[in-house]
Amino acid sequence: MRAISTAELAVLVKELQEFDEFYIERFYEVAEGAFRLKLKKDKAQQNVQIILSRTINKTRYIEKQEQPSNFAMAVRKRVEGFKIRGIRQLNNDRIVVFELAKGTDQMNLIVEMFGVGNLIITNKEMSILLAYVQRQFKDRAISPGVTYTPPRQSTGYKAVSLEEVDRHGFATLSEALDQYYYENPIEKKEVKNEAAEQLKISIEKQRKILSQIDDDIRANKEVGERIMNNMQKVNQIIDELKKNKRANIEDVKPGAGIKVLGLSLKDKTVTLEID
């Protein structure tokens, strides 16, 4: 699938300026390397999709979201409720920085659109708080606690205007890419929630335990019914043994349906098997 160019990204960043002063209401991870920002300003609501290395555009195609991933929850904790104070292209490279603020707090949401891409959250000093993928390069590192450093700036970049990019008949490049990725969706990521998975395992264990208890109850009930049905014979055996203090196992005549398995006059016990 197509990768975005520096020129296209420059046009998209220009188009995204309309979202200055919008709040980040919700962050979603919708697939592997694909995210959505739900934005709000007064009564207006908009959505921006981010597909790493491919596009950052306003989207009108909204899918119902399932359980959020751990990464999505971590991003929400850090940036939801923050206002977008600026969207810029860093070093004329394929890097987009969303400058965020809430009160005196400041954050940066950085989207790297080269290679396989990355989504990074930093504080105002550009110290990394969270990264979609942690990486170690020859000249820089992407991991929490490290100061964010972009790749060495490439040369030969030429600024472009909106008219220089083929939008395939659409009014904006954002609309063109929105339609393109709607018609060519990326593979969805199965999002797992560890707490939900553990709960599922626990429920299954409890279900097995309850099933075993039910089996034990049924078995004990059957044993109890057999004992009750043969109680008269059992009492007769006990009475005979009380009368005959020297009886052995051969002397016991249990009758049909009962078998003597053991006899101990010393312990005053008799073991019976009832059909």
C-alpha cells in the first residue's frame, strides 16, 4: 500500500490547521498502526485518522469501537482534554507535531510518517513519556525518559502548494486520502484487554468447578437413594453382627443387591457395596 510523501504531508498539515483550538475528546487505536482522534470545539465535532507512514487526514468514516487497547488507554490518560495549540511539520520532514495544552500543562503528540512509523507522546521539554514502538537507532533512541530527537534533516526539500499535489478531483488532499483508505482498508488489529482476558479465564475456571460440584451432587444423591432403598437390609446386617460377636465376612448374608467388602469387629465397621 502507498506511503505518504513529504510533499503530500506538507499539504495535509496545512489542511489540518482548521483543528487549532479543538480539544482531544477521545483517542482510539482502530488497527495495527492506525489511530483516530475524536475532536471537539463548542458544538462542532471532527475526526482525524492517523495511519502510520500513510496518512493524517480528516475522516468522515467512523467505525464502532470495541474495548480499547492498553496503548490507547495510556494515550487517553495523557492527552484527553488537551487543546490543540498548533499542528506543524517538523524540519520539513515526514514528522507531524500536535502541540497540546491544558491549563499550564503542555504536551506534544508526535507522528513519525517514515518507515513503519511511530506515535510518540512527550512533555513540553520533549522528554518522551510514551511511544507506540520503542526503538534504538544509531544516532537516536525512542523510549520513555529520553529526549525526543528527530532523524538528521534531509536536504533538497522543496515547499509545495496545494495545487502541485494531485488530489484526484477532490477539493482537498484530505478528502482524497479519506476516500482512498475507506476503499482500501488496512487489516484490523485484534485488540486484547488483559483484565478482560483474565476475567474470562477466571469465569471458565469457576464454570468447571461448578460443573464438577454438580456431578458430585448427582453422584452423592444416587448413592443416598441406593442406601435409602436398601436401608432395611443394611439394618438387618447390623443387627446380626451385633448378635454374633465372632462373625466373619462369610457369615454375613446381605441378600440381593448388596455385597460385603470388609468387616472389622474390632473397629465395629462393615463396608458394603450397594448396586
